[in-house]
Amino acid sequence: MHWALEGCGKCSPTELGVLSLACLLRMNVFELLGAEVRSFIGFAARRMPRNFIVLLASAALLYFGCAAYVLHFEVDRFLFPQMPNFVGTTAEATLSFKSDSGNELLVRRYGEASLGCVVFFPGQHGTLSAYSFSDYSAAGLAVFILAYPGQDGALGRTELSEIEGLVAKALAEIVGACGSSQTVVVGVSLGAMLAAYSAQSTPVAGLVLSSTAPSLSSAIRSRLRSNWALAPLGWLPLSELLRHDYSLTDALMRSPDMHVAIFQGTQDAQTPIEHLRTPVALLRNVQLVPVPGGSHSTTFVSSQSAQLVVIRSMLRLRSERH
């Protein structure tokens, strides 16, 4: 579908909308919209005057169809927005990993590893200055912080088709330096999902997640439903539209012997704790820790003391096994 839009750099919004609709009709998007959307259009067709029906059906198809196109082809841009400027403390060391297309993942190291190492996966906006690691550093942990392509000084832009490979390379190199029994992976929000998948390929002492969702599609659906103008898009079959619907359960089931702790705020409206209780209950190696009053943006910082207790336990248990 990209061939149709590549030559439209100067198109007006109306022309872009018409062209997008044409692309969607070529891909038979009506079949992708889901039974609930098709049912709504059918209901409108039975109850309203014909001219109005045509107008409403066209508007509905354009509204849902454009969203379906974006979710299938352009979701990377929305999941990882460009935030190229780095604002933060100068790192003691910086590692760079590049994909074949030139997109760059940066890893900045802070502190010395007298206790162990933590590899930190930030949320979708990066913005490393928004996170505090003072408790980690004071405990003797070296913190390796990832900056996704296009964020916090890393070149290029994040592509879902590449990011798993980039973070796997980075984690393997860090674990090679710190040791698998002395490394814990920590992830927040969307970064929690990437952290869970990366820990499949490189053994670590444990995995600590916060403000996570059971799947990428469920996180997107919650975000859509929080905005009245986008709420109807929650009817779309998101898991089918996404090229790869990341699943927390799928990732964690592949590492059944790894200790996992999930810190989830009780007031998190974006990734409600209730959405995690059922899938987590199926995994014997996962501990769900409610954070009273924690929201999506505050849970990580407010639970750091409790996280440290868990991290120390993970490092101790893994060392004893070795």
C-alpha cells in the first residue's frame, strides 16, 4: 500500500483521505473491520434515508478504514514517537548498536556494579530524564538505560521489525560483561513488553516489570477508549490488524524458570491491574505486586524501594544456584 502514498508528499488532507480510502478498498478492508463495525453500518442502512445512509457509511468506512491502515502499516510511528533530543546526566559509558538500515539503539551506563547490573527498558516516549535511578545506584547497581532509535540522541526511528533484534544484541553484550547471574532486566509500560521478549534469548537473574499490559492490542484498545473521539475504534479487531501483537503471557511462558515480578498501580487507567490477574494466575513463576494508588506514570518511581528488595532476592537466588 505504501506505493500509492509515496508520491503524495504535497497532497491536501482531503486528497490523502481519498487516496487512503482507495488503498483500503484495494486491501478489502471491510472484511478487516470486524463484526461489530459491520453490524453498526448494517443497522444504519436499515433505519435512515438513503442519501444520509450513503454519507454515513462513507464516513464510517473512512474513519474505521484509515485507522485500520495506520494500525497495520504505520503503528511504529505512534508507538515510538520521534523525541531525538537527549536531556539528562552524562553517562559513564555509552554503547551503540545499529540495524542494517542505520537505525541506532543507544545504551548508557550509570554507576558501578558492586551488587549487580540492571538493564532498563523505558516506556514508549523514552525521555530518560523522567526516570530516577537514585535508589538503584545507592544500592550498588550499575544501570544500563536503553534509548530507542529516534529517541534520546539515538539516530533513525524505531521499527518493530528491527527493535527486537537490536535489544537482543544489546542485552547479550551487557550480560556478557556483567554475568547472567548478576543481571536483572527492568521494563516500564511498552518497554516492559520488549524486556519480556528480550529475556527469552539471553538468560538473566530475573525480570521486573511495571505498568505493563497483557498484550499490545489490549494496551492500544485501552488508550483508544480513554478518548471519546477514538473510543469507537476499540471495536476493531486490533490483534488481527497488528502485524505482531506482542503477548506478555506468550513471552513469559517461554522462560518458565525465570523469576518475574510485575508492579502494577491500583489506579492505572491505561493498563488496569484487573487485566493482568487472569493471565498472571496461569504462570507459576510470576508475582503480581499491587502498588496502592499508583497510576501509569507514577508506579515505577513510587515502587522503587519494593523493586530493590525483589532485585536483591533475584540476584541472591541466582548466585546460589551457580
